[in-house]
Amino acid sequence: MSPLFNPTARAELQLLHDPLLRDYGVRLRVLRLDSFFPQLSGNKYFKLKYNLQQARQLGYRQLLSFGGAYSNHLHALAWAARECDFDAVAVVRGERAAQLSPTLQDALDWGMRLHFVSRSDYRRRAEADFLSDLQSRLGPAFVIPEGGSNLLALRGCAEIIAHLQGAEAGCQQLFLPCGTGATLAGVVSGLSSPAPKVVGVSVLKGDFLSKDVSRLLAQAGIVRSAVDWRIEQRFHHGGYARCSRELAHFIRDFSSRTGLALEPVYSGKMFYAIYQMLAAGEIALGSELLAIHTGGMQGLRGMQEKMDKLLLTSG
Ligand SMILES: *Cc1c(COP(=O)(O)O)cnc(C)c1O
């Protein structure tokens, strides 16, 4: 395996300095997966690790996966594939735009092939005949599902816990943002008691995530987890990749108080959730909290304009 996946470095665990947190009487430490690897950002490193290892062991030369034009997953996969000498092909949702998104442009520059499919075809991305059709067109490939979310991802995400270096034992709650919930399932599977309660902040509208996480955990052989976890569904701000005026203002104010940069798709919604719950008195005074900054800052390039517009309206 490439040295990429044998790091000796540890992700930084940063105590957040924010007068507001002092007022609420809590301590919040942030696991900085966003700065763990500059190009292979955040949780995607952990989700891809054993997928690439498995692909190599099975003798595949090419990796195939799915995503939208701003996908952190495709961005990370393109980089990891190049580092580990795989060919990579992305099945991208929707028409090819005249000007590629910065995300896809990076992927292309790193050697990833881009295969655009209609939104209706994209919906078939888990169907066996669609997958074999894709492979007969694009060549045999190790297929990684959208977001990289499979059992191999769980195994990799369980290793996030080691980066907490035991800090989790003395904490009451651990927060992370959830898209598919695979990272949360991996984190839950990697914890041993005494463990904090794990709170996944859903960045999507809908109430399917708890079921999805339970299914992933069951696939990993965990039917009744000893770790208490739940999905928080109140803070999606309209749905995936949607941003509200409140969220844009929150991110700007948070970053200027703490110096920590957020993006609106994942980390922004997670920290927003924590601060809303603090303000509502839902988190006990004196709590020790952990949050995982899962990265994804590359995606900000596609949203800055929208964010700036939202900031022009007063909060
Ligand atoms: C992909 C991603 C997530 C979501 O991870 P899931 O395992 O799908 O829940 C969270 N944060 C960032 C920055 C991501 O890129």
C-alpha cells in the first residue's frame, strides 16, 4: 500500500477558544481531520483507505465511483487514486457544464476520467445491470458507492478514534456531521466504553439516516451498540448543500471568533447545531464536548458567491 495510508502523523485535537463557550460553561475540542491531509481531506481519507487496499488485493487497476459536481468524495478519490497508481473514473450526476466546477477540474487534472450521466440514470447507481453496463463501457473497475460509504469505509472510520488519543473517555458528547452516516457508524463501531454519546448532525432533509446507520452497523455485526448514538435532524437548513442566511452569518461570526474555517455543507451545520443546542439549554453546563471537523473545505470554492450574497442580507 502507498505510504499515503500509513501515516505516522496524528490529526490535531484543538481546544476551541470562544468567549461564548465560556459563557455556556462548556469545553469544546475539535478533531481537525480537515487539516490532517491537505489534498485528501477529512473523513474521506478514512473512508477510502480500505477500499483502495481491497481493490489492490483483488487485482483491480481502475476505481469507479459516483458523485455530483462538488463532491468531496470524488475529489479525494481522484487524489488517492493518483497517489496509489490506480486509474479512476467518476460517474457524475447531470450534464457536463460548459465550465467544470473547481472540484471536477482538480479531479480531471489529477487524471480522473469524468463520465456524465443524466439525473435519471444516476438514480440507478446501485443497480447491478447499470453497474455492469458502466463497466463494459468504461472498463473493469472496483466500484465504490457514492460517498465511499460501505463496510470498508466503516472499518477505516473506526480508526478516527485513535486520533482522539483517549480524549473521548472523559467527554459527554461527540458531534459529527452526517451525509450517508457511514462515518458515524464507523466512529460508533470504533468506540469502547466509557464512551461519549455520539450525535450525528444530518445535513440532509428527511428521517432515513437512523435506519441507514442501524443497517450499516448491523452489516458490521453490531446489532445493539453499547455506544449511545443518535441523529439530530433539525439543522439541515433546507437540505443538502442548501445554505440559509442564518447559517452564512453563523459561519462568518464563528470563524472570526475562533479562527476556525468552516464550510456550509457539513462542518458549518454541525457547529451551528452545537451552538443552537447550547443556547437552548439542551447541553448541560460543565460538559466536555468533542466535535469532528470532517473537512471538505475544497467545496467552498463552489459556494462562496452564494455565501457572500447571503451575508449581504442582515442577520
Ligand atoms: C462526505 C462528508 C461527510 C459525510 O460523511 P458520511 O460518512 O457520508 O456521513 C461529512 N463531512 C464532510 C466534509 C464530507 O466530505
